[in-house]
Amino acid sequence: MKEERSRYIDVYRGLGIVLILLGNLGMMPENYKIWINAFGLLLFLVAEGALIGEKRLYERSGSKIFGLEARRFLLPYFWISLLVVFSECVAMVLSLAQSGKAVIVERIMEFFSLYGGMLLWFLPVMLISVTGYQLLRKKLDYIVLLVLSAILAAVICGINGIPVYLVGKRMSPEVFLLQMVYAVWRGCVGMFFCAVGEGMSMLIRWFDKKKLQLVLLGIGLMISGSWLAICNGRKLAISISFRYLVTGEMVLFFGAAVFLCCGLLLICRWINECSPLEYIGQSFLIVLATCQDCKVVELAEWSGEKIFALLDHDFIRNVTVLAVVFGVEIALLLLMQLANRAKNHLNKA
């Protein structure tokens, strides 16, 4: 029997994808980018934690946990990375870009180190976070694991040496090893947000019949988290970034991220069903892996500039950008669904 999906989790992921896509567009105001950078990717870890707690996924065997999660996260990571390297090779051969062999080798090494590209880096982080959390959860009580993961995340975020060292460095054996270490570090920080997600699944079960309290608490957390995020973002000359573990004031960073992720999850539980968001949320990994690394956002902004040049109307340019981003991503999802159906049909034949 097909396992029943948690529809509100798909709504949550789908809404997260929409917010992230908007955040990657140059036309969005700076305060919005500060706000979405504070929690945008972390909400997917909270979603994983909520599912782990709701369905008690950690009760599976260790080999099954690792096998299923590795297939789920590494397959899109592998195929999209291969596509990125292939496109770099084509651009070099056709002299469409200034990238040479050194850049291509660097992309390949980043793939093997799990350091990843523009947004591809998040897939190995999710693998490490989700797998590690489930394996530890098999052995530890929830409260103990929550405290330990919070301490580990705070310690790692307090060490800022590796990301600064890696920026601008040419690929070498030392840099490759540091990239591997850094990929694991990001995954360890992510385990804390998986723990937050499991805690939210407990809270949601308690609030299940109290819809008004649920949405009011969600709105309150969103407002509080937004205030913390803006306060923290304005303290830095550069943006808050989970990718580089740039946190600013650590208390503000974790407070904003937890409040925003949890508040939005509660609101999505209240909404519960929304077919368009569910459709996007079910394929969130593909959208994350393609929107920047496959130049979807870049294509959208180029199209918007062309339309803007013809019509000299900023609103039309912005509408064009949004239409291209979501149109291309939905087209990619449909193509992949058709490919999966064809594969299943051949297997049955």
C-alpha cells in the first residue's frame, strides 16, 4: 500500500520553494533577502524532522535509513552535478564562457567533496543531517538529542576559520579535505533543525484540534522571528548565510531561524491543503538543485531584461521573470515525471 503523505508538509516545502525562488531574484528588496536568508533552506530540515517524528522513521534499521536517504538525496545531486559539468565543457568548447579546464576540474572536485555548487551543496547537507539525526535518535531520548545537537551547532557556528580560508582558494588536496570537513559540519548543524522539526510534530499533535491557537501561535512566531532576522541582518555588511555559516549574532540567528521555521510550519498545518504548493513541495529537491545550478533564475532575469528593453516597463519585466522561473521549473518537473513513467512502463514490460 502506498504510504499516505502529510499534505501540510508538502504545502510547507512548496511555500519554502516559492520564497527561495523569489529570494534569488535581483528585483526583490534587500529586506526580503535578509528575511529569507535567515531561514529559507533551514525550513526543509525542519520539515524532515517533523516527518521523522510524525512517522517515527528512526525506528527503521540503520542500513535501510542510510540506503533510502542516500538514494533520495544523492541521485539528484549526482545527475544535476553531471549536467553542470557537461554544460561547462560545452561552454568551453564553444567559447561561450571564460571557464577553462581548471574551473571544470574544480566543479568535479566540489562534487566529490560534497561541497556542492550554488544550491547543490544543500543536498549533501540534508543527507548528513537527516541520516545522522535518525541514527542518533535510535539510541538517544529526544530531549537529550535536542540539547546535544544545539550545543554542537553553537560550537560549529562559533568557529569561522574554514569558510574564510576556502573563499577564493584554488583547488588542492588541502582545500579538498577542508571542503569535505565543512560539508560534514554543515550537516551537523542541520541535525539541530531536524530536532526542532520533531519537536514541532509533537506540538502539532497536541494542537491538532485547536486550530485558532495553532494559527495565532504561528503568526506570533513569524512576527517575532522576522524582527530578529532583520535586526541580525542589519548588523552585518554581508548577508546571513547557512551555506558559509555566517550567523552574525548567534542568538539572533538561531532565534530567528527557529521562530520563522516553526511559525510557518504551524500556519501550513492550519492551511493543510493547497494542491499547487503540494505539487511543488513533492519535488522540492529537483527545484532546489536546478534553480541556480542549471541557470533557471539567470535565464529568467535575462528574459525579463529583454522584455523590459522592448517595452520599457518595469512591472512587465518583473512579471516575465517570475513567469519564466516558475514555468521552467514546472516544465522540468513534468519532464522528469514523464521519464519516471516511461521507466516504470519499461520495467513492467
